Amino acid sequence: MGEFFENVARYPRYLISFSLGVFFSIFGWTKPLLKGLILT
């Protein structure tokens, strides 16, 4: 049962790192598009 609580305590860290990874990948993908829109 203690192992279960350890996994639950670890879950927010995975959620945060996953969210940051998704955010940075989307940001990196849209940055050239935004640059093109701003320059034109």
C-alpha cells in the first residue's frame, strides 16, 4: 500500500514535466509561423 502512495506522490511531477514538454513542442512548432505572420 505504501508503494501506491509513493506513485501517487510522484504523479504531479510527471504531469508537470509532460505538460512542459507538450507546451515547448507546440511553441517550437508555432514560433516560425508566428515569425512569418509578424514579418509580413
